[in-house]
Amino acid sequence: MAPTRDEKCTHMFSQRNATRQRFQRTNHIRTISNTIYILLMYASLIGLASADVPLRVLPRQAGEWGNWAYRNLSTWRSTIFGRTQQFIVSKNNSEYPPAWERFDLFQPFISCPPGRTLRRVGQGDGGKWLCDPSTLNAPCTIISLGSGMEFTFERGILADTPCKVLTADCTVTGSILSERHTFLPLCVGSAAAAQRSNQFTTYEALVTRAQVEAVPVLKIDVEAFEYPVFAEWHEHTAALPEQIAVEVHWGEGDTPFNEPGPEFKPQWGRGSLSVSDLSLFFFHLANLGYGIINQERNLNCDQCSEFTLLRVESVPRNGRTLRRFAP
Ligand SMILES: *[C@@H]1O[C@H](CO)[C@@H](O)[C@H](O)[C@H]1NC(C)=O
Ligand SMILES: *[C@@H]1O[C@H](CO)[C@@H](O)[C@H](O)[C@H]1NC(C)=O
């Protein structure tokens, strides 16, 4: 016997009800599994936060300046690849523009913190542009690598700050300027060079040996040895400086890249460093939190330029702390 219209309706209705119940059950299960998923996500985030992970943080002098410095560094990092390509195209597709033109892509993009104007410390060739260091408090150690018996920077910074000053250079006999000044007859280079020759050391070994806590300024003028020195640096390297005054060289000049051992030939078999090589160098520093605050062509050497960099971003010293400011 065929079902009546009412029976059909009731049947359809109960079927629909069963479907709805099934659907609600599925929904419940979905809600529960979503909750579990979210809980797991939180758990793994907490796990990550307590593990020793590199983490970028804002500098101590956060505020308006810090936020802008951080933003400028971030923008620089994310655009340098494209701008390197455009720059090379603008130089008639040459990676080797002549003289100081090769440095033109690396213009300053970070300003000094409020109350610390950019100024020159020391006279003449040894003078360096720095965000005013006279507000520094002891204990602090300023490191000067490569002196060529030219100590005007050391004299200037000893007069302007209460910091100790450590000069290292294996090519000269050295000199001691005050009771706050130390001279070590050592050159700083790669770990491979340090293993091969006892005249060489690495940055980390030097700061450990000198028991240095904080390095507000590193001055480095070492005729292209800056590449093996900075190549050793990573996010957790001890006592990375707040400011770096570096003479950057794109050519061998009169001094060959004569670090002992073949492991590090910065010109990679070529006569000089290209724009791309320099981009990679400044990108490495930007990745460690350093932004360019000043550039000055060295008028005595057309393959050389002075740069000052300031660290505006760093990882916490203790990876377990979520928000600790830069040193
Ligand atoms: C640019 O490159 C082209 C082709 O190699 C060459 O003919 C021209 O002289 C170059 N121009 C400049 C300004 O170097
Ligand atoms: C950020 O860059 C702008 C120019 O793009 C500049 O005017 C400003 O001073 C920079 N700020 C900091 C804190 O570096």
C-alpha cells in the first residue's frame, strides 16, 4: 500500500531531523577539534617562546625614534635586492662602477637617537663620525682595530668618554696613551686565520680575552680585512658593538688580501668587489640589526669609503625572554 501524503511528510521530516542532528554533532566535533587546535597552537607558541630562538626586538631607546629606526631598517632590508638590480641597470648593466660610485647605493637611512647628534670624534684621517658618544657611562670598552700608528681616534674618544680603549694591530709596535688605553699586537680575522697564526684572533676571542662587557663603538680600518671579521659575526656573537665606524674597501689597493690561508678570499677570484658583493655585505650587517647612519668618501683612496652603522635591532641576550631591549 502506497504511503499517504502525511506519512511521506513525516518520513521526510524525521530524515531531515536526523540529518540536522548529524550536522550538529559534526559541528560540535569540529568546534572541539578547533579548540584543541587553537590550544595546541598556543602551547607550541609558548614552547617556542621559552626555547632559545632568535627574536628581533626594538632598541632600548624605543619611543618614536626607535619605531622609525626599526621601520627604516626593515624597509631597507626588504628592498635592497630590487634596488641592487635597478642600480646595476642604471650603471649600464655594470656591477663595477668606477671609484666611489660603487658605494652610491649605500646611503644613510637611520638617524642618530634624540640628543646624540652625529659628530666627528678625533682629527684628520683618524677622525670618525659617530652618534655623540659623550653620554656613555662606564664600564664600557671602545675597540679600535688597525691603527697604522695613527692614534687620533683613540685620543679623541679617550677625551670624550669614560670608557676604556683597546687598540689591536699586528702590523705595528703600538703605543699606550693613558691608563685607560690598552694595545695588543694582534690582528682580527677569520677563525681559520686565528688557528693558523698566533698573530691573528677573532672578534669573539678578543672580547672574551679582554673581558669586555659592552662595546659602544668599534672602529675598524683594516684594509679589506673587514670582510673576514664581519663574516664571523652571527646573532649571538658576544659583545657586538652599538656603533661601527668602518672603512670599507672594494679593491685590494696596495695591501693584498693576505690573510693566511685560502678559506677567505673576499674578492672571490676577481680583481675587486662588485656592487652585489657590497650589497651582500651591508645586508649581512642589516640582518644583524645595523643601519647606515653616515657615509663619507675617503678622498685619499678612490676604492675606499667610511661608513658608520648603528645597531637598532638585536636578539635578546637571553633567548628565553620575550621582550628585552637591545644592548
Ligand atoms: C653602455 O653599454 C653599451 C653596450 O655595451 C656601450 O656601447 C656604451 O658605450 C655604454 N655606455 C656607457 C656610458 O658606458
Ligand atoms: C627614517 O627614514 C626617513 C627618510 O626615509 C628619515 O627622514 C628619518 O629620519 C629616519 N628615521 C630614523 C629614526 O632613522
